[in-house]
Amino acid sequence: MAATAATVFATIPTVGIDLDDKSSTPAFAVNLRVYGNDGRNHIYARASEALSSTETIKIGTNGSASSDSGSAGWTVNVTGGVTAGQYFFAKRTAL
């Protein structure tokens, strides 16, 4: 069974972080990396523009996430996507 954003949670280094969560205020430091129960690496970022729930993105060194239709390596992992300025976890596109 494939994992959906709503069923994925962090296992390392902090157990139980809801990786489908999004917020207008940061809950963690940007660029925080955790591993999810889906076996993927996830990174905490801030959307620099509106992003759909399955959009491929690039993440800058300052934690800003923007659309990238190329080989960005990260995918938005939030139900309903995010608006500009929201904080969220993105997942590594490939294991």
C-alpha cells in the first residue's frame, strides 16, 4: 500500500512529527531533516510561492521552496498544497 501524506510521520530523529502539517509560523528550524515511516528523507521548508500537493520543488540554502519542473529532487508532501509563506515538510522524490 502506498503511503499518503496523511499517513506519514517522522521516525528519526524525532518520533511522531506529522509530515502533512503546514503552518504560517515555523514549528521547527527550516532545513530540518527527518526520516519518515515511508522510508524517505523529509525537509522542513518555507514556500516562496503557492505550491500544489504533488509539485516538484527545489529548496534553497535558506529553506525557501519554489517550483521546479526539472530534476529538483523534492516533492511537496502536504494535502491541499501550500500558499506562499507557509512552512511544511517536503519529501525526497526518490529513495
